[in-house]
Amino acid sequence: MRKSTFFSDFKAFIAKGNVIDLAVGVVVGGAFKDIVNALVNNIIMPLVGLITGGKNISDLKYVIKEAVVDAEGVIVEAENAILYGDFIQKIIDFLIIAFCIFCVLRVMMKLKSLTEKKEEPAPEPEVPAEPVETTDDILKDIRELLKK
């Protein structure tokens, strides 16, 4: 048995062509993420902002300790806060991206199933079964034999 090495495994991986598919997926996924982020940030979140009274959700926070500012307006001690609005924004982004990917994959699978149905061979015509012999047929055969 030949001992496999890291480089021979890597060479086999590249030779399979999966690297190209992976690279295309990463590039398309990055572009798709930018499109969905633009949709969320420029269309959906302003509408959500109307519901929340004009506030940007990503700016929501719980202040633990206020910032300390001196008389000249210089910050002496920074504010300490829990930025839960940004977390909510990321959850919304994720859900919208996941929903969009689900929709795209669903359409692709439906198209694939339609093309597979078109490529299926036509079913073979059914061979008619032999007629079943009834009691009347048997009696007629017996009568014919008796006549002979």
C-alpha cells in the first residue's frame, strides 16, 4: 500500500476540478452577499426605521456607564455599552441572505427536475395481456370436443 502524502492528496484534489467550482462559488457568493446587504441596508432597514421611530436598528444599545466628558468636550472616559442593535442587524442580514439563497436553490432544483423529466425515456407501451378464459369459453370448448 502506498503511503499518501499531503502534496499528493492536494494534487488529486486539484485534479478533480473541485477547486474551480469552489472558487466560482466563493466569488458568486461574495457578490450575492453584497447585493443582499445593499437590499437590507438601503431598502428594508429604512422601512424598519420608520416603524421604530426613525432610529437605525444598528444604533440601539444599552448603556452600562455613560461617557465622561470634561468641560472642553473632550472624552475623558469612553462609554461602556452593550450594542445589541448591531447584533439584531446581523441576524436580520443573515435571515434575508439565507432566505434568498433558499429561493435561488429552490428555483434551480425545480428547473433541474423539469429537465430531468424531459430527458426520461418514454414508457414502453404495455403489451396487452392474454384474454382470460371464462367459464362460457371452457364450456364451448368442451361442447366442441364432445361433438367430435
